[in-house]
Amino acid sequence: TKERVFYEQKLELFARALKEFNADILCLQEVDFDASRSGFMDQARALAKKAGYPYVAEALSWKTNYIPFPYWPIANHFGKMKSGGAILSRYPI
């Protein structure tokens, strides 16, 4: 797994691109809300804050204490996972 700093840097780049795009509503997939693989970061809320979206809705796909993937080595397993899709909006959802 990558370090949390890696994910923070990527979210910063993504937020800058979103500000330029200036969309009112964003639909995201494969977002971590509280997962070991991304340093237990709530990526949807972190991205919303950085990009200026006051409203966030999440739709969970995974909420489990342990995901044994990738299969080998065990040290690389995802572990705790809470992830899914998200909507970021400038307007109340």
C-alpha cells in the first residue's frame, strides 16, 4: 500500500483540476471513506473541502474489517475497508 502522503498529494492535484472544470455536481467511484489502503482518509470529504464542494453524499460498496487483497504478500492486504461511490455538490443534496 502507498503512504497517506501519496493520497493527499493526488487529492490536491485532483482538487485543482476540479476547480478549473467548475462542475456543480460530481459523481465519483472507488472512493475510500475510512480504509487502511489510503491511510484511513475520508477521500470524499477531503476532496470536497479542497475543491470547494459543501455537500457530500456517500454510497457504500464495502464496509468490512478485513479485505485479503492483493493475495500475496499478506503485508499488502487492504485490511479494513469502507469505500464506495460519492456525490460532491455545490447545492444541497
